[in-house]
Amino acid sequence: MKIVLFDVKSYDKKHFEAANKEFGYEITYYEPALNVHTAVMAKGSDVVCPFVNCTVDKEVIDILKECGVKLIAMRSAGFNNVDYNYALKNGIPVVRVPAYSPYAVAEHSFALLLALVRKLTHAYVRTREFNFSLSGLVGMDLHEKTIGIVGTGKIGRVAINIAKGFGMKVLAYDPYPADIAGVEFTDLDTLLRESDVVTLYCPLTKDNYHMINANTLEDMKNTVLLINTSRGALIDSEALLEALKEKKIGGAALDVYEEEAGIFYTDQSDEGIKDDVLARLISMPNVIITSHQGYLTEEALRAISQTTLKNIKDFEDGKELVNQVK
């Protein structure tokens, strides 16, 4: 099996090379993302492995089919950037990595929350300049605050346990509520209205696109902290910017952004950012943005490479594709 990986960084190659010792596949690594301009680079390959900011729409799938591609193996849990129905109609199944390390993403979300609530970024910059004043650095306890967990899959459940460790009251919303000790499931409107912290752990679908918008932001507490480590388009970025400017919410920490493709995972330091909304969000004192790194741990990278190659091996052997997107 010939495999081509798109949107590859050095840490991806390191872990795929280690995992491939068990399988012995011929793997080609490309730094550019998969899109309509780069899809022809897959010619002669049996499998393409895109990542979260690749574009796998109908036009790309048509090119991949002409190139002889037989399988699309996402090396991520999310698949909102893939027209998987069209791919399947053309005889190309799509597989993914449904769980690599829920701890990585959940822990990163709380790292963002703690940095935001205790103003650690400001404190770090000050002490680097030998300014040891505490003025303006007053935070708040997380203990006994209410956290709203949106999405109670694997990552959400890890986050629930972390929140309980802080002594927080946990509200949760999920289309498929579960019986989780110490968690009160409620509707989304109630969760957003009553929470001191709102954190998102759900996939992006056509039903929850911009679930956080001008209307929902208006209903939140003006001190609420919003954390997103899931998918950028869950939040209307322009509405968020406006709410922050008008002091309708207390702050935001984002590991994802709805227009992150072509920006995140790249060095923009020499040319600056052309996205005005993102630039203004970054400039705000009560906003922290990281570059979609919530998953980025050794454990997660190892699991992603191993599961991706196992998905390909199952396809090659004609076995059931347990991680197929259907």
C-alpha cells in the first residue's frame, strides 16, 4: 500500500515513521495541505491521509479518484472538512481516529482556563520585564463556580472529572444525555445562562454551526469565560469579538478558529495576519489563542499514527472498518 500524508509537520513524520516499523508501508510526506491544487500529488497512491485543515470536497474527491486513491484515512477525530457521503458514493471509504487522547484536549482546555482566570500571560510578560507589580492581576477561584460542559463524549467526560477536582458545579448539555454522577444535564439555553465557564467539546455539524452567536452570547453572564478546543465554527467569531468589545462576556480562550486554515500550523510572523477578526481577538487583553494544539502530546501523536495505520491495514486485509465514517 502506498500512502501519502498531507499537511505534515516534523512531529507527525517522527511518529508515523516509528509506527510504520510494524507495517512497512511506503509513505510519502507532503507539507502542503490537501486541496484542489495539491490533490494531484496523490497520483499513484492507494491512501491519502489528510488533517483537520485540509479540504476534501467533491472536486478534490474527483481528483483523488482519478489518481487511483482507494481510501481516505483522516488522522483526526473530526471529519467536517470531508464530503464523506460523496466519497463513499464514489467507492472511497473514509476512516478516522475517533479517540487518541481525550486527556490531551481536556487538559489543554483547563490550562487555557487557568491561564485566563489567573491572568498568567500578563504575569509572565511582566516578570520577564522585571515588573513584579500585582496590580490588574486579580483572578477568581474556580471552586464552587458553575461550569457548563457542552458535549459529554470521551473528552467531555474527562473534563467533567477535572472540573469536579476543582470543586466546580457541573452543568452539561448533549443531544444524548447520560447518567453521570454529580452532573446535571440541562438544555443549552439554561447551561449558557447559568454557567460561569462554558467549554465546548463537540464535533461540528450542520446543526450546531455557530451555536455560540450574538443571541446566545447576549444571554450569558457578563463575567462568563468561554473556552473552545473543539471546532472553530461552533462560535461566530465576529459576534464573539463584538461581545468582548462591549464587555458582554468576561473573556475567551480559543484553541480553534473558524477561518484557521492557512493560518494555524504556519509561521505568520514575517507577514502578519490578514484576518482582521483574528488579529483583533489576539490583541484583546482577556483573550488567549493557541494554534489548535490541544491534541499535541506525545501520547496523542503516537495513538494517531498507530490507529491511522491500523485503519489502513484493516482496509488492505478486507476487514471491517470499525472507524469508518458512515
